[in-house]
Amino acid sequence: MRPDYAEKIPNNVGLAQDRRLQRALESWQPNFLSWWESMGPALPTKDVYLRTAIDVRGDGWATFGHVPMLDYRWGIFLADRAPGRQIAFGAHKGEPAWQKVPGEYRAELQRLIVIQGDTEPASVEQQRNLGATAPSLYDLRNLFQVNVEEGRHLWAMVYLLHAYFGREGREEAEELLHRNSGSEDSPRILGAFNEETPDWLSFFMFTYFTDRDGKYQLGTLKESAFDPLSRTCEFMLKEEAHHMMVGTTGIDRVVERTAQVMTENDTDDVAAHGAIPLDVIQKYLNFHYSVSLDLFGSETSTNVANYYTAGLKGRWLEERRQDDHLLTDDAVQVDALIDAGDGELSIAQTEVSALVGLNTDLRAQYVADCAGGVKRWNRILAEAGLPQRLYLPHVAFNRHVGAYAGIEASPAGEILTTAQWAARTAQWLPTDTDKAFVRSLMQPVRERGKIAAWVAPPRGAPRGGGINNQPFDYDYVHLA
Ligand SMILES: [Fe+2]
Ligand SMILES: [Fe+2]
């Protein structure tokens, strides 16, 4: 079905044929807009060069144009239905995918959708003030693109809650607008989504590491036996690719600029030259990677085993896995803290049933993906002729969830005493001084084709390198 743009809420789910649902969503719409006005981007703009989804297929799925942000057409788009789709895993493997929510799994499915839905507006809230300090109009536009699409992802989850979960679903949809990132009384559900994103280095790290967690979570929900959830997530993943690009190339450009200043001045101390020292970049990386690992939950989880067996949530690329997709007889190694008997704890592995270890499976995919980013950034350093390298810290480093939550460990993975940790943490995590320094660099640049000194322009600038084949120096944003 092609999206209907004449509707108040653009959609390809036949909303006009379901008056009750349409009315319910139309009454949620003003609440969404007032949330956007009070919690969304704070910088006033006239219009922004934005991508809007208009289809779910092929190259023509989006259009680009200057739009006032409040007029953005947030819509409801599900990927096409695959005729005859069967459940690919778990106890219901081989049965037709569900078009309705089975009563026995209602509570669990609703919970999964609420948790995913809660992250979407959270990141918009976290990024609310970044517009004030954007390093270029190109970056400012990318920030707003990510923001409007996270808003659309909220719509995607709210649609499912309204359409399939009755009154409780509608109440949860309201709650998604009432919880707020970092709020004392009603914080967002997951820890990483209550952290601040106070500067653009944090933003690039967030879109690299935390949006990437989102990619993997959506990947597991895309496998769901509940077909509308699967199709929703499939389309969200398409938009998510841009968010990954913003993070990956954002960090590329920070590293590139730092490397350039290091070689030009033959010094590691680039702060004096207005660039971000490599060790500060590493500390930000350490922080964002470790809080994102926490989002994968404990190494073992009976809940997740049950979700899998029930068909609610699969593995990353489930259908490409060469096994029985039941996992009842399989075992895996997971990270653990082992007491050898002498009271001495060590970082080690332990064997558990594959079903119980599914969080570990997903996290392993994510870690391998993150390693790809580090490789890219190190190539930039190598090409600049520099011997320094960035790295991913050990999984035990700075963890607050899972097997290593109760210990302190160095980025190399040695267990530390509380005193050792306290003495050395400033080498590994951003200090107040680091943060203040990074913040001091965040002076907005709002002239077309210009860019702040701490970050390189995208490759191909100024004549290319932009969005939708536009040049870097295009007028991406008209400020109010
Ligand atoms: Fe999202
Ligand atoms: Fe995202």
C-alpha cells in the first residue's frame, strides 16, 4: 500500500478505513506536537532541508526539501507484508506469522514495544540543546534529521500500542510523552537515555554507539512473530542507517582534524590549537561504549530466553543462522565473574544454555560492529603517519549492568580495588576539565560552507560531501 499523504497522519496502514483508530491517533497527535515544542530542538529555525519518508520501497522512499520542523510529516509506515511469512524460530517455528497479538503474549509484547518506544523521544530530549553549538549548517541539519526521525520512530511504536493493545496501549502511549530524559520523578526507562548529550563529541559518540545498540534491538524485533512489529522495525532500520552515518563520519572527522593538527604542529597537545586531544576522544569513546553495552542487559536472562521461545524477539539475522532456530540443546560461553574458591574474583567465561545466553549473542554482534568503527578511525591515524591508536575498552570496564556491575576494571580488563579505580578513573573517563574543554570548543558556526576548527568538513567539501548530492556549502538550515 502506498502512503496516503492527504491524511492528517500520513500512513500506509489504511488508517482511513479504521475510524476509531484514526480518531485515537489524531487525538494523540497534538500531544506529540506539544511535546516536540517543549522537549524537541530548542534552536528556533525557519526551515530545514529534511528527508521525509514517502514510500517504503526502493530508492524513491524519501523526498528532500526545506520544511518548517513543526510541519514535518511524521507518518506511520510499515514495510510491505511478505505473503505467507512464517515464524522463523522458537516453539512456533513454521507457523504463520501473527497479524494479531496472541492473548498469552500480550503483556510481554506490550512491554517490549514500550521499552523500544521510550528510547526514541528520549534521544530527542537528550539532544535538545545541541542546535545552539552546531559546528556547521550541514551538521545542524543532520542533528535535526536524526531528531525528526526519532520522533517518527515514536509514532511507529505508538501506532502499534494504539492499534493492538487497546486502552492499556493508549495509556502507555501517553506515558511515552510524560517520562523525560534525566527527570527525577519520571526518568526514561534505560540508563543511557538519561545521560546528557551536552556537546557534539558526545552526540557523534551517541549516534555511533547508542544508536547502534538501537539498530541491534530493532534487528531482533524485526524477526518477531508479531508481523506488524516486524514490518515496523524493518522500515525503522532503513532510517536508522543515516543516524549511524552521522556517528561514524562524525567521529571520522573529529579524528581527522585532531590528526591534522598533531602532524602540523608536531605535538599531541592539540588543545592549545583548538582541536580535541586523542586521549579525550578515547575517554569519550570509553564512556559511550560502556554505557551502551549496559543496554544489552545481563549476560544471561531467562526473560529473553522466554521471548525467543515464544517467538517475540529473535536473533540478529535469525534466518541466516545455520542451526535449528530452537536452541534448546545448545550451549554458549558468557562473561562471568568467577570465584576460584579463595575469594579472589576473576574475569572469565562460563557455559550456559544458548537460550539463556541470548543477550550475549546480540552483544557479541554489536561489539564486532563497533570494532569496525575503531578500525576506520585508526586507519585515519595511520594515514596521517601517527603511531597512536584508539581502542574499545574491555567489556568489564565501567559497567553498571551484568556480570561486571559489582567490580571495577581497567580498560585492559584488570580488576581494580575501589582505591585503584578512584585513583585512575580520570585517565579513562571524561573529567569535568575534559568536558569543560570540549564544551569551550563548541562555538556555533552558522555561515554556509564554514566549519568549526575542532572538526574536519565531510569528504568532498565544499563542492560535494553534503546530503542528497548537495554540496557541503548548501543552505541546509534557515534560522529563524
Ligand atoms: Fe530510532
Ligand atoms: Fe536512531
